[in-house]
Amino acid sequence: MSFRVLQKERLKRRNLINRLFNREGKTLAVHPLRIIWLETPLHVDIPVQFTVSVPKRAFAKAAHRNRIRRQIKEAFRLKKHLIHEFALTNNKQFAIILLYTGKRAVSYEEITKNLDRIIERFIEKN
């Protein structure tokens, strides 16, 4: 399993992102992260596509949003194999959005710890 994030793994389709936010997506939260997912055919041979969102309202400066976004992407990159294995063994495909819901920045270690917990709960729910 490669730990690289491939171009095909990035969620970009606007209509799929809108479906995730418009009550079709299921959600879990472990502060300061929230995961919204939808089991759907993705039209690619990758089991999971994801994107990360950090609200402008909480972090007005783009540099702060980008730093948090990079930390979340890095933590997800190292743990995505858990979701990939689950999806492949159950023959499922998921579109995932990771939202940062905190009002202040937290350490990378805290993001990693909470992402581990949210991934475990995600696997249990599906």
C-alpha cells in the first residue's frame, strides 16, 4: 500500500460535495474534526476520495487555514490505509469530507489522535 495521495483520491466533483452537505451524508464528530461521508460509486478504481475543509469564519488568514489543512491531510495520508482496507474488503466506495470545527489551532499530535478515533468510529458504523 502506497502512502501517496493520488490525484484520483481527491474529491473535486461539485455535485458530489453538494450531496454530502445536503443531508445525504452521514456524519461523526470528534472535536476538533468532523467527518462527513457518503457511500456512492465514484467512477474511479479508488475506494475512497476525500477533501479537507477549514472554515474561513474561524481562521481569517489563509496561511492559518492552509497550515491546518496540511496537518489534516498529512494525518489522513498516514491513516488512509485503514479506510482503504475496510472499503476493499466490503466492496464499497466512499466520498469523504474532513471538516475542522475548532475555533483555535491545535497541535498535530492532537489532530492525529482525534483522526484515529474518528476513523475507528467510521469503520464501526459501516
